[in-house]
Amino acid sequence: MTTPVEARTDDGARLWAERRGEGPPVVFCHGGPGLWDTLEDVAELVPGHTVYRWDQRGCGRSAPSDGPYTLAGSVADLDAVRHSSGLERMALLGHSWGAQLALSYALEHPARVSSLIYLSGTGIDPDATWHPQFVRHLHAGLGEHLGRWRTLSGRERAVLQWAVEFQDPGRARELAERMATPWFGINHTANDTINAENQQSWGTPELHARCAALDVPVLIVDGDRDLRPRSAVDSLERALPRVRRVTIRGAGHLPWAEDPEAFRAAVAAFL
């Protein structure tokens, strides 16, 4: 059973949020930027906890917004979800860009975070250390569909691209369609603005030092077949003082979809 959460930010933006389950709270941060929460299946794999899901500012089921779209603003919006939910402390689970958001929140508000699950993120080094390799892997995965993908837009383009993220060709299209249903449209302004900011601010010595001082237990989970090189996460693993890492063999960017039992075991053991 799910229950709506009335979440509003300090500047009045309305954020879609809901909770389900009973037990210690875990707040999810979805990927993007510019997408919406597609982590409903992950909530099924975290029993014994109250799971909070939300759509980031101007995305998905949250109210339309002109921004501002920044990393600091996203951290503040996550704190608004925490406050609106009546939580003093929470575990965080962030996927892809959401892993970066969850880590950034923990660095800003460590006393409010009991633990952090860093799922399929891209580490703390500059984008240049991993993004070109990701693009090469994506184009190779698209294969004969690359030219068509370049001409598409909206849902059709997203499904074609997202299907490459899955390793089982017999289920890839089905799983990508599931991600895109319902379709809320991509907030390209949020995506472009936040990504541009990250290219300037990520990978600094200051960020590495803050991670080294983070006194929060962290679980890094990734699939060894992710299109984004997993070596990108190595520096984060080295920097964090309280970290364990689980790599799920044969899984891509959404490891819970391809090996749910391995994912459930890793998360349950940590939480």
C-alpha cells in the first residue's frame, strides 16, 4: 500500500512523493537528471523498510517548474522531502545521477543520513575519465540502430537507448519499455543545466577530501557490464572510510532488474 506525501520546497515548488511499507526509512533518488522515479521494482526488494520515492523538481509527476536546476538546489529539494515526511534521519539509495545526488546530500548533511547505497554511479573524478568510454559502448550497443537513434526523439529514442543498458537481448526491449511506462517526458533543461555544472565542479581535490571525511556507512553496488566503466567508481571507493562494494556479475546499469536476488541480498546485508 502506498501513501502520498505532500512535499513542498522552501521556494514553493511541489514535488511528487509517496511512501510504502513499514520499518526504518529509506529515501530513493532516481537517475537523470531530468527523468522521474522508475525505482518501483527496487522498493519490492527492500522489505522491512518504509521506502520513500519522489520525482525531482520539474520532472515526472512533480509540478512543472522553471528551476533553478542546480546540484545544491537538488540537495535542498531532497531535504524538503525528508522534512515533509517527518524524518530526522534516513537511509538513502541513489541510482546513476541519483547516486551523485545522494552522496552530495550525505556530504552536506551527514547527521541526517544513517547509511547510503550508491547504485550504478560514476564516481567522483571528472566526466572526462568515463564519459567518452560510455559513449563508445553506447554506440557499439546500438549497432545498426545508431543512425536511426540519432534521428529519433522522446519516448522512442529513450526506449531504444535504454534497451542497450540490459544484457539479456531477449528481455532488453521489454525492460526498457517498462522503464518508459508511464512516459512523462524528459526535462532537457534540468538535464543540460545540471550536467554542465557537474562538468565544472566534479573531480576536485576538495570533493575527494570531503568524501575521505564522510563518517557514514556506504554500500557501492554496480553491475560489471555497465556501459559506464566501473573503474570510474574506484576513486570514490578508495576515498570513503566506511565502504563496502558489491559488483553483480553479468548485470548492467540496472542490476536489480537482471539479478534481483543478488541485489536483494547485497542490500539486505547492508541495511
